Amino acid sequence: MPIALPARPLWRLPAFCLLCLALMSPARATPPPAAAPIVLGEVAVQTPHAAAFRQGWQWALEEINQAGGVLQRPLRVTPSAADANAEQSAQALLAGRQAVALFGGEDDREALAVAALAQRHATPYLATAADSDRLIWQQGNAYTFRLAPSTRMRVTAVAPRALGLRARRWAILHEDSPAGREAADTFSALLEAFQSRTEIVHRQAIASTALQPDTLAAMHATRPDALLLALRGDDAQRYLQLAGSATLPVVALYADDLSTPPFWIAAGHPPEPPAILADFTQAYQARYQQAPTLAALQGYIALHSLAAALQQAGSTDAEALRDALAGLTVPSPLGPIHFRQLDHQSTMGLHVRAVAANGKPQVHYTDGARLQIPDQAVRQLMAQRQPAQAGDAPVSDTPTATARPASAPPQAPDAPRTVGVGGFISTGPAVPRWPD
């Protein structure tokens, strides 16, 4: 039986294959187009802490991109404009659809304004330093998350030491702002709940840079046994200068990066690098030739948190990113940090230091998971939220992303926790809901 021959001689097949390879080689030699970056927007206010905050997230950004980026795409941050406040920066980013998520915010009022914009534009927003309780409870929304400890977390952290003073007569100096009044009210409610025989003998709101010697004279005239100081930054430093060597016990709620004298109980990032941050501090100092401040740490953790949420979401869809952030646990220099699904508050904790008469501080880091009030109290506060208003479609740089209603994520209860005043790390009876 004759053998059928191929239509083309076999000897010609190798030449044909070589020709095909030659024709294909130019296309294969051309590198693929670079993947478009995923853009996040910074909404930080231009304050003395802004430079350190930016150093923190820039360092994190380099680490993320050196490791391959997120979702096989580079990550990019659009910084806030030097002449804009946080709300203006957010408006510009959201109006131009320039960012899939926002982060930053130190001032409570501006953070609340950015949160409202984030809700209207259905865009996730991670507030990094603002600490008003209202940001996540009464005026919170489905798209707003918070990294820093809240006002109540700060008060709960200092509660064991503050109540341990057994002071009967208290004075309160606080910022003349909603945040300052919130701090004063929260601490007053704590005293009423646990030491009902105490008395607030002096309470005064202090405008920024307005603290004067006669202010302290008026306070001391009321003969307080202890002072709650709810001033920040330069105003807290000003009190230190005016008080001199006074031995009045002071409970300072906002003593971040502030050197504290004897007889102080201070909540906040200590000026001397704490042991828990030894590795982070060493690497930061090698990079920037200075010790990291709280703002630098917050910037670093914030960007890594958003990158982890994007990776878990698997896309830049706003709803998927929001759902990924709710309940997310991320590693950090302080240890694992969890964003509570119930109210979007992170469990980033804070340091409390008690300075003895010899000037030596006892420093303790309290995990934020131990500083939460009961879930039922949180739900009651969240019930005061205003319903979401119809706004723009959720942000995504993925063309196929579909918008979903701007409703709150499922509120699965977090693990039961009790917060009390029985020890330095809060244990024992649960703190009741303190009135606002």
C-alpha cells in the first residue's frame, strides 16, 4: 500500500518553524506595559507632626513596592497639598477619582469632615491620629476606620493609676474644642462611676496658646488634690514650663513624645524609645538619623494596613476593600493590630507611664483590645448615627467593579472583653457606658 506523503516536503518544515520564530521574536522581545499603580490619598494636616508622619508611610511604601507591590501592581500615594487642609485634600482626591482609599487626619473636626466625604463618595478612609469617640460611634459610618486609640481608650488606660491616687478634689484643664470637652466629660464620668465621692473643684477650657500663669493660680486657689490635663503638644509643654517643680499629681491624657516630671501619670508615646519598639527604632534611626515619633509609627502602620487590606480584598473595589478592612488583623511593630468589625476601631494600644518622685518612669504598654467598652454599649452609641445619604458610586480603578449600597458591614460581635479598674492592665468588672 503506497504511503501518503505530506503536502509539503518534510525537509521544509524546520525552515518554516524557524521563520515563525523569527516573526514572533520582536513581539516577545518587547517588554509588557507596566502595571498601573494603585493610588492611595494622604489627607494629613500640615502640622509639626506632618513630616514624621510622611516619613513613616514613605518608608512603608518603599518596603511594599520592593516586595512586589500589591496585587502585582505598584502602590502609589498622592500626598496632601502643602496649602490644603485635610478636608480640602480629600475633596480634591475624591472629585478626581484619584485614590481608592484615603488615610491620615490628626484634627478631630477635620477627620469628621473627611469621614462624611468618604461616606458620600463610598470610599474607605483610615483616620490615623484623630481620637474623638464620635468618629467611629455616633458620627461613624461604614467606610471610616480609625488606627489611633480613642478618647475612651485613653481614659480607660489611665484609669487604674488615676483612681489609685484616691484624690477627692480634681481640677481639669482641657482644650477649648469638642475633643477637649469630650475628654473632660469622659474622665468626669469615670470618676462618677467608680469614685462617686470625688468632686470636680475646677474645670477650665484653654484656647490654643492661651495658657497663662494666672490660669494656674486660679486653679491652685481651688486646692485640688490632682489634675487631669487634656492639653496637647505645645500647650502641654507650656503647662510643664509654668508648673515648674510643682508636686500636684497630674494625669496627662495626651503626653505623646512629651518628657514628663515626677508625680505624672501620662498616656502616650514616650520620648524614650520603648522596648517593644527596639527593632523599629533602630531601623528608623539608621534611615532618618532620628528617633521615630508617634506620627512616624502611625504613618508606617497605616500604609501597611491598607496594603494588607487591598491584598485580602483581591481588588481595588471600594466595597471589597471596606469589607477586608473590617475584621483585618495586621502585624505591626507594636504586635498584631486588629480592626474591629463592630465599630472599625483598631486595637492599637498605647503606653502609660507613671513617674515616681525620683523621676524614674514605669512604662507599660496596654494592648488596645483590653481597652474596649462592652459591645452592647457600642451598639447603643452607634444607633445614634445618621442614615447614609445617597452619594457617588464607590471608587474603584477596576472597570468591572460594580457598586453596592453604602450600608454598614455586618456587625458580628467581637470576642467578649471586660475593661475595669482592678489592675494596671484593665481586668475585672466591665466599665459601664459613660454618658457623653
